[in-house]
Amino acid sequence: MEAKVLLVDDEENIRSSLGDYLQREGFEVTLAVDGEEALDCLESLSPDIVILDVRMPKVDGLEVCREIRRRAHYIPIIMISGEKKETLDQVVGLEVGADKYITKPFELPVLVAEVRALLRLARSMNSSGKTAGWLEIDDYLHIHRDRREIKAGDNDPSLTVLEFDLLLYLLDHAGAPCTRDDLIEFVWKDTTGNVSDMAVNTCIARLRRKIEPEPDRPMYIFSAHGWGYKFKDL
């Protein structure tokens, strides 16, 4: 089996269909019907990743997410919701530590791609001393998620909230191109069209100046021509 997945959802049809699909993709899947059962599974299973519904009886997904983030070992969390309009849940879910937040219905291959990307990132973080908090991209660039700090060579550049959120989004999708539309929606949190592509380009340029050894010859954030941008594959 490739990795252990804890799938938590109170809808039987979702647990069954998604669980079967993940197993066919090579994952070892454990199902939980609510947050209380999920917390029990955390102790016995030690999952590599958790896929977690937001609205559940007994203990909701947000509280499960908080409990996972109280633990020293980093476990990726994907939160799922049945309502596209649950903006508050999305904001709170990300604030309490979810790595991804997606809404139903979603394409199963897309979810599996997100799972694989987060597992690659988790392996990198846990093997590079996540207990110390630092993700070592290489000898030059180190990133501390919790403290929102960067070490770029001998420099400790100060990133704005937006710049750091943009960096994390690209990092979480390392190796895959991210469209400007996706960056505007998930980093800027804008779906009204008020944020332009130029705003994304300008923010990328500032970020490159702060973290790249040679901003004009980037080695971390690449342009995906006709698409958007991508972080180097980890």
C-alpha cells in the first residue's frame, strides 16, 4: 500500500465511493463515520493523511483538525464540504490548520492528485526536521510555516501575509502549474473579478526578489507560459 488514509465522513455513500476509489489507487483506507471515531483512529492508525468532512455529528471536522494540529508530527489534512457557500467554514478550516479545502461535488482524480501532492510535501517536511519547524527546500531556502519565516541564504526576508500565503499555495502544489485564476481565488480569496492578473504578476515579482538568489533567473518559482506559475518539484 502506498500510504494510510483516514477518511472521515458521515455520509455513507461518500465514504463508500471515495474509499473504494482510493483503495483502487493503492492507498490503505480506514473509514470513520464521525469526528469522535476519527479521534480514536488517530491513536491506533497513525494515518499519513486525513480527509475530513466539516459538518459531522458528535465532534465536527474543525475540532478534529485542531486536535491533529496539536500533535508534533505533521499530518496533511484535506477538508471537504457539501456547500459551496460555506465561506466561513472554509476560512475557519484553513485557519485551524487544514492544508486544503474543497467542496462537493469534486472530481475523484483531482482529489487523489491533491492527496499525492500533500504526501510528497509531508515526506519532505518530516524528513527535514519538521519537529524543529523548518522545511529545508535546499541548502539556500528554508521555510517555517508556523512562524511564517523565511531563510534565503544569509538573509531573513520579511514577507507580507499575502506573499507568504502565495508562497505556501505554490509550495503545496509543488511541481504542478497553478493558474492565475486559482491563485486569485485561493490566495487573494476573490471570486468577483476585482483582482487582476497583473496583481498576481506583481506579487510574484516581489516574492522572487525576496527568496530567489537571482530573481531574473528563478530556481524556485517558475513561469508556466500560457498557464500561470509553479514551484519547483520537491
